[in-house]
Amino acid sequence: MALTIKQNRILDNWVTVVDNGAGYSGRVYDKTDMFLAEAQLPGVTWKREDVSTGLLEGLLGKTRDFLVVSHRGLKEYGMYLSSRDYGQHLDCGWFLTVEPRFLKRAISKYAVGSGNGMSLSLDVFDQQDLSAWVSVVHHAFVKSIKEIMEELKQDITGMNTRSKGYLSVW
């Protein structure tokens, strides 16, 4: 069964479209994999997986291919990188999610009014690790996309490299 991304669990995201980049999705994943391996991030693993937006979709086969990045010390957090053809273009983006376990989510919803509330209360060192992890993964992904754009002889100077959510990665 596929992993799921739930809308109410998304903390941050980023997206860009590469004009006339259809067919380069696999190369983006391969380059990102290489850059992540070179980065030697402690406790960080990644693998390609099918991802859906819900249990029913996962069972019915409606999934998309993502590079899923995890951190051993921040188990409730996940980063989902996507590169896919969209017509003649290449749609690239990522989602940072938080997925507290059932009991923690229930207690958090009762105590603070949000199922994610207790999971977002990180100590300074965990905040530092989360920010560094997401930033390095983001930069590896952006570097991969920029290399594809350069191969296609496209101007990379106007590419959006900032997210707008929880961490405001840049």
C-alpha cells in the first residue's frame, strides 16, 4: 500500500515548473539522490515510493512517484519530493509533513486544539536539525533542477528557490 500525504499534515512546500522539461523526471531524482549521498546527512534516509492522498486512493491505485526523505531523530516528519511530466513541462516540488501517532494526535487535539500542536513544539536542537535537514534536501533538489535547466539552455536566475510555509526555506 502507498504512503499518504494528507492536506492537514503539510507544514511547508515548494514548487517550480521547468518549461519543456518533460522526460527529465528520472534524471532529477537520480541527481538529487547523488547530491544527498554526497551530503552525508546524519540519520537521513531516502527512497522512491508510490504516494497517494488517502487510503482509498492508495487501494485503488491512484498514486504518484515521490522521493521520500526521512530523519531518524525526527520520525514524525517526512519530506516528499516530486518530479513529474506535466504536458511538455516538468513539475517539480516538495512537501514537508508532520504525522503524529494516533495517541499523541488525540491528546494534542484535546490539549491545544490541533492534532499537530504537540509535534510542532520542538526543542531548539530539534528545530535546528529540522531546519538543516530540510534546507539541505531542498538545496540538493534545486541544484538537480537547475542542472536540468542548464542542459535545456534555460535561464536559472529567475527560478523561485524559497518556500513560504513553516520553515520558509531558501
